[in-house]
Amino acid sequence: KQKSYSLTSPLPADLLSTNRSSIFSGHHGQLTLTSVFLDEYRDRLFLGGKDVLYSLMLGPTSTESKELYWPPLPGNRENCIQTGKDPQTDCANFVRLLQPYNRTHLLACGTGAFQPMCAFVYVGHRGEHVFTIDPVNVENGRGKVPHDPSFRFASTFRGGELYTGLTADFLGRDSVIFRSMGGRSTMRTETDQKLLHDPKFIAAHVIPDNDDRDDDKVYFFFTEKASEPGDREGAIHTRVGRVCANDVGGQRVLVNKWSTFIKARLVCSVPGPHGIDTHFNQLEDVFLLRTKDERNPDVYAIFSTISNVFQGFAVCVYRMADIREAFNGPFAHKEGPDYQWGAYEGRVPYPRPGVCPSKITNQPGREFGSTKDFPDSVLQFARSHPLMWRPVFPALRRPVLVQANIPHKLQQIVVDRVEAEDGHYDVMFIGTNVGTVLKVITIQNGNSLETEEVTLEELHVFKQAIYVGSPAGVAQVKLHRCETYGKACAECCLARDPYCAWDGFTCAQYTPNNKRRYRRQGIRHGNPALQCVDQNLSDVDVTEDDVVYGTENNSTFLECVPRSPQASVSWLVQRDDRKEEVKLDDRVMATEQGLLFRHLLHEDEGVYICRSREHGFSQTLVRLSLQVLQGDAVDELMSRDNAGFSDSIKERSAGSYRAWMPCTAYRSGTSSHSRLWFKDIVQMIGPSNLPHVEEYCERMWCNDKLRRKHKSMLEKYRQAQESARKARSKSSGERNRMPRDLKARDV
């Protein structure tokens, strides 16, 4: 369920304020995170960074942590600098690999200032929190991690052996799949562009085909330059390749080279008009969603376009049955450089190239103890035909998620399968390059191929947690916060979050085995009229007006943000018991956060109603009574006598707030009331009069004697406002009301 995200900015305070996350920034305040390993057996989180390793006990990540300093070997940093590499970004030991080696040790590998090195970290048994390393007793890390800390690679550990896809040389040109460690000889791919053509490795996983462990295969997901017919120069294709875990190479051909390597194309495309598909060719990330059947996990993959026309991203899901079918199908064949590719129609030698020596392969009189027993004809065919003819298509032949022309890039993904009231849902957590995490589900509409994408949240960033890493630190974020979806059944239903359900009292975490019968959840349809039929749906409407003050000729903003990203928002204005839709233009603009008046006019005064609509269900979110103050009157009052204005406001708000705060409270900002008042006043008179606001607040909160001295100015202020109102009413014929109450509002 868990995986690290490489983000570019720390998580903001909103996650902290909702008690949803905890952040670990290292012992020195800056964590250059380069690797993460979550050890669920030990309930520990291991982190690798620049010259450092950390061990954290799961739970709040800042409670208990241990640090190990692990720099490059003596002299290696200086040698790295002499070769022209950057001292800060290159010439350090960036820990790129953390893998469990046995029940007491981890394998850690770092770049070692462009001289990769590995060491074993003692982490103890379950229940212990020990963390030690011998920084001198290291092994050569070449073939295990890249020299360059910015290069991508993929690895997986099986039976004491490490399988890695990477560039294994100093210059980053030797792209190979390695098997190292363990008791057998090192294995690698041949240097042949037909096998690997400038690959970029993304992920590696061991996936069994059956109960015979000798038939286990290691799958690599990568991109490479394409060589298929019709491809333009420099085109990129995504591949899934595999090798047998027990491959030991050939006896005379492919000695210590992979003899079972084959690969197939992964297609992620959107069907278009006239049979022209939009292809997403660049693989960004892969997540293996394990199921009860370990042989058939679901493969989730993020793709991007490499087109100059538009920037787009897609998530495709692949079934292992489809991947195996492609590997069991015909091989791709090309007679020569000037010939077209096609399916190989000749005789395929036995045993079939790409299969593993196992009980499944063996036949009476034709048994193979290892790949060294394979005939040379099998190895020669495997060397010349590594590519399969049939591509692998995603489930339903289309992506489950498509986003185009968005301001961010989708980079990494983890998926959690959640059991809900009406079935199970795969919740995708997608990390972006701008430091956010998208929480998304897709819903299939009946028997149709059409799916609906539902973005549950965008997080501006335990057994149920996601760990988010950035250069500044690592954060633990809970997967849900049901309490933010509102206090009514309808709001909980409209959230469509598989983690949450209405329990009769509140929106709370959904537990499949909960014996309580009163649970309402409407993920597939999100229809409160059906799910909350016995509830009073009018309870979700806001009926009371909040007063907002604005000043003529200034800008004013009315805030209204729906809880659901799928909801559409409309604005109505009520004047003299008559409602009408707000007319939008260059002066009055609707934004995602509310209604913006760029230049406020007196005729804008009225009660503004913000309503949301989703799946046929409407509700009133806010009612804001906008009171427009005459601009010249406010400016005159502020410039002439702030004290009278302060007494007026103080008297009109009598009973709403306690006695005026002392100067220390105002200056230190410890009073929430004073901060709210200050923002209201700034909005009323405009930011250009900020010096007057400071003087006004000083008198309002900090000089009780002066306030009493000028109490008589209250009557003068009232008379001035009454005269101005009568004159304005006479000239315009409009009725204007004196504000009945002044409420502090944080705008």
C-alpha cells in the first residue's frame, strides 16, 4: 500500500492543522531523501539520503528515530570533484537502494561519489530498534545502483539475489539487467540494441506463474527507443520484459548472459475518430496491486505523452493474464534492415525461448536441469527474437484515468483496494511534480465501457497511511479525513469516498465488518435522494446570513468553496425578496474560490447566495449579506477622526465581543478577535489606508481613556451617515439601509 513520492515542496499547514500528517525533516532540519523502504514486519520506516540513513518507528514519524552517517570512502569525494562533477549534487553518497537482506539486516547501496558502494545495516529483530553500520566494511556497488544520483533504475530482491535494471558504467551508457549477490555467477544482458535500446528502467517485480518456484520470473518495466515499423525517429515505446529467476546462461552461447530474456510492448491509448488513437508512450511509474492470488496482481502504470501538440497523462491497468498471453504468442520477426516487421511463422525450437527450466517445461526424455542444458538453437533464437509480436493492451482497452493540459505532471502512483458497501474500489494516490497528491477513483457505468473519474481530494502536501517524501523531509499522511465532508448524510454521500460512510450521526470511516446497520454510502451514483431518503435534506442548506462589508470603488471577495471537486457552483443575488442570477462580466468574476468584485458599486448591495449542484442534488453553501459603504464617507472619517468611528463600531458590536483587548494583546496578535476585526477594517477602507488602520486599531484596543473621551463623536458619526444616506436616496431613488450589525468575518 505504501510507496515514496519524490516531491518538490514540503506539505503546508492545512494537513497539520487537521491532525492528518506528521513530518520528519531529519536530525539537522534538511533531509535530502533519495530512497524509502517501509518494513511492515518490523513496523519501521527506513530512509536514505545524502550521506545519511534513518530508521523511524511507525506511528508519528517524529517520535523515535535513529541516524547513521555514511559518507563516501576516503578520497572518493575528492576524486569525484577532480573529474568535473558537482560537489553538492554529485560528489556524495546518495543512498539509492534499501532492501531487506535477511531477518536482521538490510542491504543499503549508495552512489559513493560516483563509485557505488553497498553495506549491510544491522536492524535487529522485530520489536527492537537497533540501527548500526560499519562504514568501512563495504562492497563494490557497481551493477546494483547507478553512478549518477539522478539516473533512474529498478531493482527487486529474491532469495538473496538482487535483480537490477540500470546504467552500470561511469558515463551512463551501458544499460543492462544485472543479477548479483547470492551464490551464483553474475548475470547480465548482452550489449545488443535489439535487446535494450537506450532503456529507462522504471520498476522491477518478481511475479510467480504457478506453484513451481523454479518457474518464477522477474518482470522489468521500462521505456526504450522504438524500432517497430512506422515509428518516427526517436519514438519511445514502453516495454515489459522478463527473465527467469533461475537463468544461468548457456553452456557455449550466452555464457553468463540472460538466455530467457523476452519483451513485449505495453500500449496505453485512447481510441479516437477514424481509428486514430492517442498514445501515451512515456512510462512514468508502475505500482503492483497485490491480490489474494499472488500470481495475478493488477499492474497500474502512469504514462505521459511525448507529443508537441499537448501535454497529457493517463493511468492504465494491466492484467497478468494479458501479459502472459503476449509472451506466449508469436515472436516479432524481421528478415533484414529493408524488410517490414511481422509475426514469426517458422518453426520455434523446443523448449520455447523465454520459458524456464522447471517441471512445467520438462517432458519424458526431454528434461532440462538448467538453462545450460538448453540446445544452442534455443539460445540463438532467443538472442535474435527478443521482441513479441502482439502488444499488451490495458483492461477494457482504454485508460482508467486521463488528464490533459493540466498545470502539473503526474509522476508516481500507489493504489489501495477498499471494500465499500456496493463493492470494492481501487483508490489511486497520484503524486505530482508540484508537491500535491491526488486521491482519485474511477467508476464504471453499468455494462458500458465508459468510466467516470472522481477526484476525491487534492492534498497539498498505522497500517493505513501514505508516506510522502521530498528533499525537505518525509511525511506520514492518513488516507482519509471523513470528518471534513460535512455534518449531514447528503454531504457524506456526495463525497463518494470509499473510506467514508454516514453512520447515522456523522461521516465516519467505513468498516466492512461493522455490525451497525445504519450505514449510508453512495460511491457509484452519489445520489443523496436515494441514500438519505429518511433524512431531512434541507438540513444541509445554510439559512442564516453572514454580513460582509465592502467599500465603493474597492475590490471585494465573497468566498464559497464546495466540499466536492465535482460540484458546480452558481450565484444568486436577492434584493427586495426578488432573486436573480448574478450577471458575470469583467467587473464581477466567478472563481474557483468565490465571487470577485473588482470594482464595487453601491448597486451591488444585496444578499448573495452560493449554491452547489452535483448529481441533481442542490444545496445552499453560504448566504452573504453584502453591505456597501460609501467610499468618500469612510475615507473622510478615517482621515478626520478615527476615534469616533471606533466607538461607533464598538457600540454596534456590543455583546458580540468581550471588553477591548489591551495593547499587548493587539501587538502580539494573541487575540483571535482583534485579528478578525483588523481584517474587516482593512477590507472596508482598502489597503491603501493601512497607516490609518494601524492608528485606528491602536486607539480602538489600546487607549481606553481616549476612547471614553471621544464617546461623544458617536452621535456625530450617526448624524453624518444619516445625512449622507438621505442625500444619496434622494438623488438615486434607491433605498439604502443602515447596517444593523457588524460581524467580524475572516475574508
